[in-house]
Amino acid sequence: MEGVFRGRARNSVDSQFAMCVQLDSDPARVKLHRARGLLPTTFTCMEEERIALFVDFENLAIGAREALGGMAFEFEPIGNALAERGRVVSRKAYADWSMFADARQSMTRAHIELIEIPQRVGATRKNAADIKMAVDAIELAFERDYVTTFVICTGDSDFTPLVHKLRELNKKVIGVGIKSSTSKLLPPACDEFLFYDNLPGVDSRRSDEAKTDNGDEAPDASNVESLITTTLGGLLRSGQGEVLASSLKRAVLRKDSTFSEADYGFRAFGELLRHLESQDVIELTDGPGRGDPVVQFSSSGGSEQEAFKLLHEVLAQRTADGPIVMSGLKNQLRKKQPDFSEKKLGYGGFLQFCKAAATRGLIDLEWDEEAGDYRVSAK
């Protein structure tokens, strides 16, 4: 292999790319070949996540049947979602497959290794599957250090300690589960959590009654705006420099591992950001990499100025006889503008928003020791 690259088009980009494919994006091997002169130091191989997949099949199959109108669980939507995130190097699914004979063929076609957990007299099959899956995952984490991401497909909270241990071992963990049957303890433990119900390609075929029973509601667009702006504000306050769209998405997922822009009708995170830019909430400028812009708050500050104007108007009406305490002031703003939220503007709280208004000379803000609260008035 080395002789081929030395003898033929050693400096060819195509040859270098082929070498990267052969090296499987392994940083250690890339470093070795650069030292031997097979790859120039300025050439960067494509980095990709190497994924190990573990499926608690019984949990997903039963969850899909009960929550999604009797539909059969299909692996293809999960496979497509993982293909967008990296290269799956290990695929295992655990179940008593004698109970899921119809699923064996489709799972085998997806190149998934079926781990048999047979029903035994006097033994709990479910616990046996959980233990086997957890042991295999930890064993793989130690024996295959090139695996960067573990995908745990289950909604069972019993796997939460496994997720914690994998993250201690510096592994990224993605969870996948049925929304209605997923424990509330599991998603926050993961780096990212995908609800099977929301994956592209899943035909839920649920009746209106099933939707009502599960409590599904259309997501509030104002929630995603608040989530994006508060996260952006926090990153900017941390003083880490420019905030790239990719960094913002990672920070959002750390706050809410179930976040998906698709829930709000957007095909990609960049499309969501462009929508917020059109609403004069944020501003996007070219970043160091194509498709990864720098995100900052809108320089025109239209929304912020309107919020400050609202604050000043409310205070002007209520402080004719002198300053008032800040408690209850936010409710007064919402009486005039029901959708008011300082978090949409990137502020961590209402006090921070009022301090920003005071700094701009719009209001007076002083601490009243006797009242145990701030007193505010319009200037």
C-alpha cells in the first residue's frame, strides 16, 4: 500500500483522499503515515464518528406497537438517522427472537447481529437482556477505543447507569426511544436523545384518540426561540470568542438532549437559524468553514429596542407617584404584550434585562434594603 502511494501521484489530492479512506480516519495511523511522508502535514483527513449500536429490541417493539397505533417497529428510520451522524461499526440487537420471528429477517437485512436471550424457567428474561447489553457495551468501550459514539436504543431507565459510565469513559452517547414509553430519567443523561416517533420515515398511523391520550401537542415556536437566544447569550457571556452554528447546536443539545429542529418544521439547524435571522433575532456572518456561520445577536437590536420601549412605557404609567418594587413588574409587561420574554433576547432573567435597561439610561434601578427588592422608575 505504501509503495503504491510513493510510486503513483504521491502529491495527488485523490490519492491522499484514498489513503484517508484506507486509514479509516484513525488519527494515530494518520500521524504515522504523515511521519513517513505519505501524507503532507497540511492535508486533513475527513473525521467521522465511529458508532456502536445497541438495541433493546423488546422495549422498542412493544413500545411502538402500544403507542403508535399497532405499527410494527422498523429499523430503517434509525439506520438513516445514524448514517447522517457517522459510520456504524457495530450493530447488536437483544431479544428472545422466538417471540419476534417476523422481525428477524428485516433486522438481519440491516446487518444487525441478533443476540439471543432465550426464555428460561426461573429466570427473568428482561433482566438477562439488560445485563448482557450493558456488559457488551462496556466491553466494547474498553476493547475498541476507536469507537467514539454509543447509540443505546431503549426507553428503559435501567440503562441510565450505563449511559453515565460510557460518558465517564469519554464516549458520546445517543439514546433512541419511543416517546410515550421512555423514562424521563434517560434522555437528560444522554448527549442526544432521538424519539423514534419523530424520525423521518416513521409512519405513526395513530388515531386522533391515541394522540390525545399520549398528550402530544404541537411545539410552541416561541420555546425554540427562547432556547436558542438564551444558549447564545450564555456562550457569549462565557467569553469563548465567536459562536459558530455547530457550537451553538452542541450547546443546545447539552441543555435539551431531545431537541430537534424538525419538531418545529425546519429541515436543518441552519434553516432554523436563517428563520430567526429573518425575524431580526440573530445575525449570521461567514465563519471559518462553509456552512458553519458565526452566530450573534442582531446588530439592529429591533426586538430588544421594542422590549425596552415596552418596559419604559409601563413604568412611565405606574411610577408617576414614585419608584415601584420590581416584583410583579414582569406580569404588568405581559398584560400589555402576552408573549413578552426576556429570554428571547438572550437575557438570563428579568433582573438582568432591567439592569441592561438601566445601563442604557432608560430606567432607574436601586436596591431597597427595607423592601428587600429593587425599586424601579422610568427616566
